[in-house]
Amino acid sequence: MTTFVDRVELHVAAGNGGHGCASVHREKFKPLGGPDGGNGGEGGSVILTVDSQITTLLEYHHSPKRKATNGKPGAGGNRTGADGQDLVLAVPDGTVVLDKKGNVLADLVGHGTSFVAAAGGRGGLGNAALASARRKAPGFALLGEPGEARDIVMELKSVADVALVGYPSAGKSSLISVLSAAKPKIADYPFTTLIPNLGVVTAGSTVYTIADVPGLIPGASQGKGLGLEFLRHVERCEVLVHVLDCATLEPGRDPLTDLETIEEELAQYGGLEDRPRLVALNKVDVPDGQDIADLTRASLEERGYRVFEVSALAHKGLRELSFALAQIVAEARAAKPVEESTRIVLRPKAVDDAGFTITEEDGVYRIRGVKPERWVRQTDFSNDEAVGYLADRLARLGIEQELWKVGAQEGDTVVIGPEDDAVVFDWEPTMAAGAEMLGRRGEDHRFETQRPAVDRRRERQRGRDAAEEEYRAFEALSSGRQAIEGDDEDY
């Protein structure tokens, strides 16, 4: 038997970025061919996408952990690692994504609407990408950034124009079965409807959807019965239809009492005060049903309700109810602003945004910011050159200068990152030694050891060239003297 699930908790984890490669090109007769380490591949992301063919979150109820693939590491020869594959999860139309604290992250409405639930990690740069005029052959590469991991809650809110609400066995399922082509399970006992049924109704030129919400009982807004689980399916509807049972045999129940009870539950749930209401007095075809409807109609109209006497079994009053609902839905659609097909949101960076913040607690200086935290995650702390490169980046960002301003002293504890995932340093300031020296940290000195030999060879070659020029000049001078002496002798 298929089970309907409209709320699940899901743990999603994106793929990690691949590590960059530290490699030196090696070829015959080229002892120092230069760095050729490739970049790591990007980690795959976890993406939620609306699929109109999906109607339940049951799949994620059974397997609540989902992870995308990691990016591949880079390789020598400037070969970039392969990117991880994105994991695309199909969700029903009307899915709301929340975090563990209940904050709404995304409201997915419309086929194809997507949301990146967990972003893949960036791939680390290889030493070929890190090379510069000062750092000609870096002996390190950046690590791949870990993929994002989070716990999310997905709630399904049916996307329907009309919601049928009422007590169990009030005839809502029967009514939706004759108004549309939906075929819900129907029986004469409480809580027959265990899932919201959706149907499509055509009334003239208006086509709208109608939802049969499972029956409500007193206390539903506090979690009693099934009401609390399914009241969320009423939130998106443009109009509510109270389906009142005119043939109930339960003691203490009548159409007016049922209406007041359901309205009380809707009021306690909240957010539905602006929805227009219609009343459908159902089962007027049974004995005494028409009499109860006649007695109740005047009281309902005095309260401002539009009342329709209907019978799902005898197909009575259905056309009038259908066209009345179509008119309200059409007016609601016309009142909504037209959304542009393309929306561009510009979020310029603040003028005084330094890209990081520094806070001090009990002598510990905590640094928070997207860039410094990402740089720390990408650093291989077992490599001195990589640590020096990190120090350069932090200094260029202005962190070292800001630490001086807030009163940090040499040897103070500096923490970069959140409390649960941070890197701790003993601060060793370098500004006092001269900022011009910062760019030399993390520099590979292999070329420095080779440069004197190269220079000596060049000096020897220049010496040989100069000696040859001097010898040729001497020969030319000697030849001239011999010619002059010969002439003199001739004379």
C-alpha cells in the first residue's frame, strides 16, 4: 500500500573539491621545466528540483541521507581533475525547505524550480596556477574545499486553488470525485482520507485545482487526529469550502456546530483569515437532509456565507458551486501582480565591508569571514610554503593590520572559523619586519640555488667574448703597423 509522506528530515552532503597537484615538469635536458600541477575538480552539489510527476516525499522518508560525488584531484602535466556529479533530487510542487530551526530556505513552486541545498566544494589550485613572478616554482598546492553538509526539513504544501475542509465523512472525497476526474478512496467511516486528494475542475473558460484535505476534528491545530499534519495543505488555496454534513447521526453535531468548530481550528492555525469562504450543505438527497439544510441556510447567510445545497450522489447543485468557485479563482488570479520572467537581483558590496570581522573574548581573537575561512580550509599545514602563502593572503586582506588596531599582541591566540570548526594560531606579527618582505614567504628557493651557476656561466661567456674582441683588435693593430713599416722600408 502506498504511503503518503508530506514532511521529512533530510541530511544532504555535497561533494568535496579535489586537491590541487604540486608537480614540476620533467623532461630530458630540462632539469627545471617549471610547475605543471593541475587544479582539482569541483565537488558535486545537491540540488532540489520540482517535478510535477512527484506527489509525495516518501522516497526521502526511507533514505534520508543523500551525498553528491567528490571532485577528482589534479595531476601533473597541467591536467585538471574531473568535477563531481551534481545530485538532483526531484521533489513535489509546493515543497517548502526549512533548516533545523524552522527558518524557510526556499519555497519551491512551479515545475523545474530548483534550489541548491548543499553547494559542492571548490577544487584546490595546483602549483602551476599559483606560480608568479616572485614565486616561480611553488612547492605546494591548495587543498580542495570540503562540500557543504546540512540537515534540512522538507514540507509539502499542496498547490491547489480550492480546499474542501470539514469533519471526517462529511462527503469531501465524494464531492471532489464528481467535480473532477479524481478517484479518491471513499467509505463511511472516520479518517477514510489519509492523504490530500487533488483534482482538476473545468468551469467555462476557467480551469482550477481542488484539494480534498483530510478531515478535521476539535484539537486538530494542537496535533489531535490528522488535522495538524494536513492543515499546511490549506495555506496555498485561494478559497475555502466548508463541506457540512446534513445527514450526520452523531450526537451533538449539526452543520452550524461543525462550521464553528472548523473555523476555530483554522483560526488557531493562523494565516487563513483573508481567504474567502463558501459553504456546501452536503447530502441533501438523504431523508431529513433537505430539511436540515433549509433550517440552516438562513443562519449561514446571516453570517455572510454564500450557501450551496449539493449532493454528490444525486449530482445536485454541483454546477452552481463549480462556477462560483471558478469566479473567485479567476478574480484572485487577476489580482495577483504579473511576475517578470527574468529577475536580476543585484547585491552590491558595502563600501565599508572588509570581508572579515574580528571579535575578542577573554584574550582570544576570533576571525570570521568567507575568504579567510575558505583559505584556511584549503591550506596544507604540513607544508611550510603553504603556511607562508596563507600568511601572505591574510596580510593582504588586512587582517594583520586590523589585529594591531584591536590591540592584539605577539603570542596572542587567534582563531579563524566558527567554534565547532576552527583553526587556532599563536599570532606572530610580520608587519614590524617590513611589509616588503611579506611577498617572499612561501617562495620556492630552488631557482635561487641555481641562479649563481647560471650567472657564472654567463660571466665566463662574456669574458670569452671580450677576450676575443680584444685579440681581434690587437691583430688588426699589428697588421696596420706592419703595413706602415713596409712602406717606410720601400721609401
